[in-house]
Amino acid sequence: MIDKLGVSHFTMDSDLVDFLGHITIPVAGAQFLHAAAVHAAARGFGYDDMLRQNVAWVLSRMAIEMKSYPELSEEITLYTWIEGAAGLFTQRCFELVSSKGESFCYARSIWAAIHMETRRPVPLDTESINAYRLDRPCPIEKPGKIPPVEHLVEGEPYRVRYSDLDINGHLNSIRYMEHLLDRFDIALFTQKKITRFEIAYMAEGKYGMELSIHSRESFPDAYNMAICHEGKAICRAAVAWR
């Protein structure tokens, strides 16, 4: 029987780090999405398996917590596992471990399946998914409700472009993260590090869509954010710094 725990490895090469030599939240997120796809495909509910049913996985929420940041060229081990599935959603966790054996990042994610034509949620085959459920600790808070800020602060305009699109022709999940983090001044990245990044995806961005990106400091070093289209949020995020 296939192991319930997914294990993969990658190296902190120069294309995976920022100008300070640190892994970025979007890069970590991209590694998580890739690991999730490989893990699901090996267990019978990956992209191709879902496509045969005219269904696609969509990421609903993700929370990432960073304890520390690995060094350039360091070997990283990535673990992923299914925490459970019920109704329309399944929960998946991730852990990043340094070459020294230290866990420096955990993440939680919530996924749904949608019909490719109607774009409506589809009930999951929870029995098949829960066959790979693993009771493994993920010591961070689950994604929660993120307060709206889009009507409190003016947004910076952005138009969805070719490079923003994913395989489904919609705004890529990682590009949401990048656009949100680009709202912060570069000086902040030199003074502090992100300790928690949480995002909730609410609607699909499409090519040519006019968006506005909003950010508001709710507490010292804690920001609530939103990306909106025609005044309605297509995603909300919360970012904490230390």
C-alpha cells in the first residue's frame, strides 16, 4: 500500500530566494502545491483523475507559518499529508524541514473540487480520500475568517495579465500571494520577516480583469489585505511580521 505521508526534496537554489537569500512565501506556497499534486496523483485523485470527471481541484484557504528561514543552497525536505475530508472540503498539511532536521515551516490548506463547466462545488469521494488520512501533528492554527478591508482603504489598481494565468486560465493561486506582498515597501523586508501568511480565495480572477489591491495595518506588524474586482473581494489575506 502507498504510504500516507508524501515526502519530497528540493534545494534552496538562487531562483527560490529573494534579494536577502530567504525563501519567499510564494515559493513555499508553490512547493506545497506541487507536492500536493504529486501526492494526490499517486493515490488516485490527482489532476488527471479529476479531469476525467470534468472536475478540478481548487485551493480555498492556506495558512503558512515560518519559524525561521533556511540558507541558500540548503537541502530541504517537504512532507505533506491529508488531515481529513468531509462534505465539500478536504484539509491538507505541510511541513518543511531543514538539512539540520529542524522544522522551520508548517502550513495548512483547505481544498474543494469544482465542476469545470458550472464552476460549482462537487461533493468529494471522502471515503477514498480519508483512506490516506494521517494523524500527524501540524502545530499551527487553522485558517480562519479574515476581516474585510476593501471598503476601508483605497486600493492600488492591477490588470490580470498573461503571466498571471494558471492551467485553468485563471489567476494563479501563487500570483495572488505575490501581488499582495508587492504592496509592502522593500525596506520592511530588510527589517522584519513574515511569521504567518494566511489567504482565503473567494472568486477566480480572469485575463484582463481590473483588480484593486487593498492593505490596512490592523495591529502593529499585522495587516489585513484584499484583492477586489468591482468592489467585491476575490481574495482576502492576513500577514503578520516579526
